[in-house]
Amino acid sequence: MLYYVLTGLINAIASSFLGLFVYLTNKKNPVNRQFALFCLSVAAWSWAYIFWPGAQDKNTALLAFRVLHIGSIFVSTTYLHFVLTFLDLGEKKKKLLIFGYFLSFVFLIFDFTNLFIRDMVPKFGFKFWAEPGILYHFYLLMFFTWAMYSWWLLAKAHEHSEGQKKVQIQYILLGTLIGFLGGSTNYFLWYNVPIPPVGNGLVVLYIILTAVAVARYHLFDIKVILTEILVGAIGILLLVQIFLSQSTFDYIWRGSLFFLFTISGSLLVRGVLQEIKYREKLQDAYQELQKLDKAKSEFVSIASHQLRTPLTAIKGYVSLLLEGSYGKLTDKNRPPIENVYQSTERLIKLINELLNISRIEAGGVDMNFEETPIEEVINLAMEETKMQAEKKKLYLKLEKPEASLPKIFIDKDKMKQVIMNLMDNAIKYTNQGGVTIRAKSHDSKVRIEISDTGDGMAEEEISKLFKSFSRGSAGNKLSAEGAGLGLHIAKRFVDFHNGRIWAESPGKGKGSTVFIELPIRR
């Protein structure tokens, strides 16, 4: 009999605590309020359940059985109400709910009559077991009908849900199944099925899993909730010990222990509630940051598109002016027109980089992989940066490997942009000497090296080199152009190829080398 007392006590503590806990978490939420009402029904059944196994006479046992059914009668109806509220079906199924509560109140009226429970008799190894009245069978029909209908509604909603809602429904479905299987063992003996109410202990899991779903917690928080339930159970056991004291000394030390435990337990529960609120605030802040980041990316993308169109037109007209399409330019007005053309080029390049960044962050970069000779891509990149090197009187050379390199699967345009960005950087920050490009294959990979005789970098600069909007001291000193996006874009494009990119430098004034390593087969 001790098992039934303990399971009843655990169910009572769990339902009382979790019902109050979820309600206080968000009093205004109808789902939380309805869950609390369901827990109240379970708690009313469970607290009375404790007194039945220990009853010493038939009248006490009969009273306990009838009192526990006050809560039991409303368990299935309040649970159905909770499920309908959770699935936003409350208004649609309003008549069904009214009918459910009407039936529950009818059974409640007859709970203390022989039509519901006729008698208490020694049976199935119990000192007192109830004999059902005629209405009890209809009460059970209602109980299991509402339980199965709730499970069916949840299963149906699960098919069309996604994300967090889907996970919540999974928790509630599992809880409903456990509660249905465990709670149903309380009724087998009524129909001479030789299975005692051993599943009564599973009802606590039913409550916990549903509470987890409502409060939108994760597995870690289940441990927290179980700890709080344990604190409540220990508190009740300590309180019971006070009433069982045999002497004044026992009253004093047990009372003191209960008082100290109550304070420390309250502080623990309060701390847990504050931690959960803090975590919710962090989660809300994170979601808000995600929204702002998305809005920023969308703004950059739209603004860049809008700016690129007039700049392309300006570049076209300035190009025509330089070519003499509108008349020959004098030596005096050619330099400013060339400056306008170069400034427009820089703006277009910056806008293209911003567009690339926004596409990368939004996951909107399309990669077109094809088998390509890497020397072809390097030659195209060198062709487009050759004039830039010649203007600064720098050499630009390619050291070809002895054996031809194998073709690799790459996005030709993206990889050309990567190599151009690196070469552009090398030329920009080199005033004497030049840039050397090497390519070789080893260990099923192709490695490209771009070395310059420029200003070089310190270790701290190398660590920040591929971050967005980051420029080294050489960049700030030697060139005012650029926003520090080129190398970041290069790294992201290399990442899309499952490759690796890094930089090395012997130190300041000793030049630097950037390495790209790409797999031959993806």
C-alpha cells in the first residue's frame, strides 16, 4: 500500500507545483491558465488518493474514493480544454467543451451517491476496493473518449506543424500516451482485469512532459523542474515528520530543520525562476538581433542595387568622354576626367563587395562548379590586374610547375574573383619589387601561393586579416582605398569550395604570402 501512497504524493506535489509554476510564468497566456486548471484537477485527485490506501474502515475509504473522484471527473475535460486552447481550437469546439463540462458536473452531482460508487469491499488484495455504480461506466466512457480525442487532435496537428510548435506537440503527445497507459491501470480491476493500478506512478511524467511543452523548455530544464519537485517532496516529508514527533526535543529540531529547508528551498526556486526569465530575455534579444541583422543585409542589398545602376551609367559616359566620343579632351581636363573614372570604378567595386557580403550572409550565393584548369583562372586574373601593376612599375609573374596541374572542380568566376582580390591587395600594398604567383599540386590538393615584396604583416594583423571590414596597418598607411571586404569575401568563397586560405609573413618590411588550398575532387 505504501507504493500507492507515495505515487499519489508525488503526483500531488508535481501537479500542484508545475501548475502554479507554469501559471506564474505567464499569467496572461490562456494556454498557461488552462494547463494550471488541468493540473488543479490532477492535484485534487492525487491529494485525496493518498488517504484511500491507509483507510482503516469502510466509511473512511468510501469517503476518500468519492473525494478523489471530484478531481478525477474533471481531469479529462480540463485536459481536452487545454489541448483545444493550445491548438487554437477553443472557439471552434466551444459547444463540445460546454457539453464536456456539463457531463462532468452531472457526474459530480452523483459522485456521493450509490449510482456512482455503490460500496467498498475487500477485493484484489486491497483492504477496501470500490464497487462501481451504473453511472461510473458512463464516466469512464467520457474519460477515455476525451483522452483519445485529444491525442487524435494533437497527432493531426503534428503533421502540419513545424519548428518549435512541432517539438511542443511531440512532448504533449508523449505525455498523453504515458498518462493514458499509466492512468488507465487505475480502472482495470473495476472490470475484473487482474492488473492493479501500478501505472499510477507514470502520471507524474504525463504532467512534467506537458509542462515542458507549455513552458517551451529544453531537456536541461526538465532536470531543473525535477529538482524543484524533489525540493517540494522533501519539504512535505519534513512537515509530516513534525506531526509525528514524540517529544518536545523532536518538535524543536524537526521544526527548525523544516524552517531552514523552507527558506533555502524558496531561494532555490526563486533563483531558478530568475534564471529562466534571464534566459528568456537573452533569447528574445538574440532573436531581435537576428531580425536587425537580416534587415541590415536587406538594406545593403537594396541600396547597392540602386547605387550600381547610376554608377554604371556614369562610368559609361565618362569612358566615352575619355575615348573622345564627345570631342577630344585637352591635356588640362583629361586628368580630372580620369580621376572621376577611377573613383567610379572604386565605388562600383565597393558596391559589388557589399552585394557579395549581403548574398553570403543571406545564403543566396549560387555556386556553379565545373572541371577547370586552375592555370586558366590564374591567367585571367593576372590579365585583369596587369595594368595596375604596370602603373606602379611592379613585376607580376607566374611560376609554372614542371608538370601540368590537374583540373579541379571550382566555380570559375568565384575563384577568379578570389585570386584577383588577393593580387589586387598584394599590388596595392607593394611599392617596390612585385608579386609572384605559384601553383602546385600535392596530397590530392592544389595550392596557389601569392607572394609580394610589400610592407609585410605582424602576427596580430594576420589573425584579423580575413575578417570583414578589417584592414592591416599597411593598408591604412599605404592606401586609403578599400573597405576591408575583399579578403573576407575571398575566404568565404574558398570555404564554399571546401578549401583553406591563410597568410604568412616573416615580419614588417619583409613581404607576405597568401596561400589557397583547394581539393582536386569535391
